Amino acid sequence: ITIDIPNFKTTIYRKLAAQPYVLPFNSSHPSHIMRNIPYAAALRLTRICSHSTDLREELDKLRIMLLLNKYPPKFIDQQIARFYKDLTGEKASNALLGKEHDKYREISLDEQWNKKKKRPIDFQNDILCHFSYAPTLARFGTNFHEIWKEIFEGTPLDNTHIIYANRLTNSLKQLLVKKRPSKQVLKLPPQ
């Protein structure tokens, strides 16, 4: 944080030894996680930087960091443009980095901004499907919904919502570390 009289100015300080690291683009995580990394980083920078010139510099550093972690330039531009569009209504950065920076920064500081309304899960009628994620199954969810609608159209199951969720593959730690059993298992059976 730096102080400019008469204004209070906030910027980001980085240690010289700090390595810029985010999840590499070629990791085996679902695509929605990859999309959210540049978006969330741009949101965080907008919330921290109080001046548009500092924000412009930090967005350039963000772009370099993402390029070093093998993110394609077109992908970075698309996700940051998506952030601009959600915040300002325009795909270009002119509004956020221009004279109206303070207005859009205040909007981004609001906790309720960009919160999506989630439909509550009805455990009586909805079906939850969990699958271990693999890059080859990236489009499985949409294909599954299409097949479901095609087969069960006009039946009572037509109104049933299918919620498809990815489960990450087990890490080595999860495979090797035994979890403590429940208390019921540890109790001696009555004789």
C-alpha cells in the first residue's frame, strides 16, 4: 500500500523472490476451473487497485503470469473480456481503465455482485450423477443430458432434473493415507 497525498492509493506488493504461479493450463482439471482463473484474478486486481494506471500495469503482469503457465493468448483475452463484459457491459477495457474506474471498482467490491441464483436441489425428484473427471469426458455432461431428453421425452422422468457433477481423480495422498474409521466401527459388538 502506498499513500499519495491527498489521495489514498492501494497497489499490490510482491516479494522479489515470489514466483508467479497458477494452475497450469495443461493440467487435468475441468474446463470451468481453467476459465475461472483469469476471471478471478482480474476481479481480485480490480478490487485491490484503486487507480486505473495501477490496474492496467497489474493486468499486464497477470497476462505474463498466465502466459508463463502455458495459457493460450486467445483464451486469456476471452476470459478477461468476459470479466469486462460482466462488470461494465462492454468487452473492451476502456470503461474500466478510464474515468469511470472508481464507479466500476465500487461495483466489484459489492459482495452480491455477480452472484448467481442457484436452484435448490430437490432430493426427492432430482438425480445426482457423480463421475470421476478425465479430459476425455469433458463433453459427457451435455451429451448425457441430450440422450436423457431424447429417451425420456413424454414420460414422467421428462421433468426430472439430472445434476451432473465431476469428482476429481484421487491423488497419491488420498490413495495412500488411510482415514480413521467411524466410531461405530471401532466399538466392540455387544456379547
